[in-house]
Amino acid sequence: MDDRIFKDSIKTFNIEYKKIFGYIPCIENYSCGQNEYRNALMRAIQEKKELSEYLTVYEHEVVKRRKR
């Protein structure tokens, strides 16, 4: 899938994720394809769990995020 089309397809999910967790995740931080990312993003929102619960985070990206 074209990168722009993919980003447009997950825009509403990113907004919902940000409402719950306070930040928008980035696909480049996870070891997965676009379909797997979108499915995990939807599941994370439904179950109100961090995306890292469903996808493997690249090791250099494992950073504890501060809540504001």
C-alpha cells in the first residue's frame, strides 16, 4: 500500500489512540507490516492497551513514556 494512503487510512485510529495514551505511535518503531500495524492499532484502542502489547518494538525504541 502506498505510504500516503496507509497514513490516511489510520488517521482516525491515531486520533483515538492519542486521546487514550497521549501520543501517536509510529509504524517505524515496530517490527511489522502495514496490515499488522493497523490491526494492532485497532485492537489497542478497543482494549485500551499500549500498542507495544501487540507488536514488537525495535530495541532502540524501548523508552518509558511520561504521562502529562
